[in-house]
Amino acid sequence: MLRVVDTDCGRVRGIPAADPRITAFKGIPFAAPASGKNRWRAPQPCEKWEGELDCSRFGAISVQDQPAVGTDIYCREWHVDPDIEMSEDCLFLNVWTPAKKADEKLPVLVWFFGGALQWGYPAEMEFDGERLARRGIIVVTVNYRINVFGFLAHPDLTKEAPEAPTNFGSLDQQAGLKWVQRNIAAFGGDPSNVTIAGQSAGGGSVLSQIANPANEGLFNKAVVMSAMIKSAFGDFSLGTPMSMEEGEQAGVNLFEILGVKTVEEARELDAQYVLSKYNEYKAKYGIMFMGVQDNKFNFGDPLERYKAGKGVDVVMMAGNTADEFLNCIRANNEEELAAAAKKMFGDAADEFLGFEEAHRYVEGMGYTPISGLELTVKDSFEKVQEAGRTKPCYYYRFDTDIPGWDNPGTFHSVDLWFFFETLAKCWRPFKGKHYDLSRQMCNYWANFIKTGNPNGPDNDGTPMQEWTPYTKENPYAMIFGKNGAVIHKEEPTPYQRFLMGRVK
């Protein structure tokens, strides 16, 4: 087994995973500490070390609100350790490899965590890479700066480093991808066969990396989970960057709350103090720092660039859970429904009000749930194909029962337990059918990472259902549901297609 590996910055020693055929390397530095003079700078080269670096523990997580403080579902699910180490010295990545020697050229998955670009970390227990590694894949999870430390813009920063004035968290991710190109072969990986993947803001990060043409050659496949968060019902959108002018003004406003005038002064402040004042800023202005169109790394809305066929050309897998981000028309009768539609769509309301779907009543409440995520993924696949891209697009929907006293439904992020096949780490009373579904999902994912095609046999050698790519002419969806993985051809209804045309 590869327990000791030489990287371009020094030698690292990993540890046997629970399965000793897998070696886990945790807390490998891929850039210099992002503190002091490196706060709000592009990631700087990692300093080389002498001897052997012990990589048996995760590195510190990015500075953020303390995990496990509260009773929300995510504190119950995986943000469970209030004492986890936190620091600006956080630019570490983790590697799980099944390789016995360095020349195996195994496929590589690079994972970006989610959390609205405000919270999250690779040490979350659902992100354990061991089960994927057992399928012959090298898993790399990358930490990156978030919130005010990852996405501040300010006129001083633009003057100081016009080539990289903001979007530091995205640049951290990019630095992790470049580290993979330089080093993954030593772990038994193939740098020419890299899939990038993420969920929620991690999936948005995948789109951001795809949208940057400078990333050509760093990866060739992508998985975007629950991250194409747009709405047909108005202007709601996550992932659309601020303009540089807006970003710089936001930074000026933050500095007023910090009580400083220059970046030099702000860099001298304690990180926890900066975070606390950033929380005051969010409460006052209702804005979170999440990305800026600097035309250096970020060239505009990443999803719109993907749909237009700009950036890196990738094979794509994307989808959503059934219950997340449902955009609804609520009404108690036909008159209320018409009024609600008129308010949402204006004169365009008459285009769909006659359709049966707009008048469907659910549980006596009188509302039509429509997933903005599902509509956006399907619309994006159709648009990128219209733009001339020909690589396959695979759509999925996660729609199974989730046990637990809270009756949560298929809430945002719950499918992570299944894709990583880490259900045994969860407190929920999952049953055999859930483990069967998770195995199938992880198999499809592993096949996709290996070849760009999710299809192949189950662990017992029997064929899994053929997952057909999504096109406008043949709109296939893989449903991960109560009866396992089942393929459906789902022709969008006229109402749904009307809404797809409004997603932007």
C-alpha cells in the first residue's frame, strides 16, 4: 500500500483507513497559510518541509461560525463537533487512495464542500472517501476560504493585486486542482482523468471552475448536485456574482463596521473579530460575500456561461432532491390562483393558466409544487446542447423516504449520505433498502468518475438499469427512489416547459 508519498513540497505519511487496503492522507498543505499578509490574497506557494509530514488528521477548517451551535437539521446531521479546529491556516486537502503503487493511473475525484460559501469543511463525516476509493477511485477533498475571508472585494485589494483582486476561495479551489495535476500521479492517480464534483455551494463552485477557460486541462467531467438554484418565479438566484463595483462598495461598507480604513489595518485584526463584524454587516445589509465578477477569475454568472457553452467542455451529471427549493403557486380557489400567477408573471400569466397543472390541488392546500432546481438543470442541459456542446448530460432526482423523528423529506443535502455511501455514520434509522439504494448510487457515480458513463453492473454482477443521457428530444431522468434506481422518460408538461423558458 502507498503509505508514504513524495509531493512537490515534501514527503507525507498517510494511515490505513477502516479498510486497510485504502490509505488516507489527511491535512496535506497545498498552499501557504492564508493569514497575516496572505489574508485576502491569492493562495501563495506552499513552503517545503523537511522530513516526513504526519497526515493522520484533518487540517483546521476555514474560519466560520462555530459548528454544532443550534438545533437545526444540519447541526443534527453532520455539523456535530463544536470543538473542531478552526484557523486561517486552512489550505489543506485530503486524499484517499487504493493504489498499491504509483503507476496505477486510477481515476480521480476532486470534491468541493457546500455551505452557501459561508460554512462547511471537508472533515464533515459524510464526505469520507473510503467507499468510493474501494471502487478503484482516488478521492481528493479540498478545503478553501469562505465568507468574508474568501470573497471580500475592496478598492485597496484591486490596486494591490489587479490580477487577483477577489474570489480567493475560488482561487483556493483552483490551486487544489493544480496541486492534483502536479502530484496525484505519485498517489497512483491519472491527472488526465479528473472529475470535479460538489453539492450546493460546492456544486456552484464546480460551475465556477467550469466557467473559467484557464482551467482547460485540469478536469474533464463534472458533477453538480443541488446547485443550479434559479427560479422561474421572479429574480431569486444563488450563484450570480456581484459586479466589481458592488463588491468593492460592499468591502468599503464592511471596513466602516470593522473600524478601519485600509486593507493593511484590516489584516492586523483578529480573525474572530472580523467574522463577528461580518455577521453584523450581513444583518445590516442583508448581503453575504459569495463571488464577484472581477473578469480575472469570474467572468459572469457561471451557470449562464455553462449554458452558453463557454469555459471547459465537460461530461456533466446534475440533479436535485425531490423536496428542495420547491417554488409554489399557492391558492385556495381559482380566483386566488389567477391572482397569484398574475403577480408572479404579469401579462405572461395567461400563457399557462389554462393548463391543467396550474390548477392541480395538492393535499387540499391548493398549490402546485415545482422544483426550480429540476427546471433549471433540464433547461441548462437543453441550452448547452443548443450551444453546440455534444458531451453527454445525465440528470437525476433523489426521491426516497428518509427516516427519523423529524420526518424531513428529501431535504437539501440528504443525498450526500447516499452518494458517498456513508449511511452508517448517520443517526437516522436507515434500513436495508436505503443501503441498497446507496450502493447503486455510489456505483453509478463511480462509473461516471471512471469513464464519463455511469452505467455498469451492480456489485453482484447483475446489470443496473441503463442511465440514458438527457436531451430535449429524449428527456430521461434517473430516479433514485423507494424502488431503487429506476430510469424514466419524463416529457416536460407544457406548464413545466413554460417555466423552463423563464429560468434565468
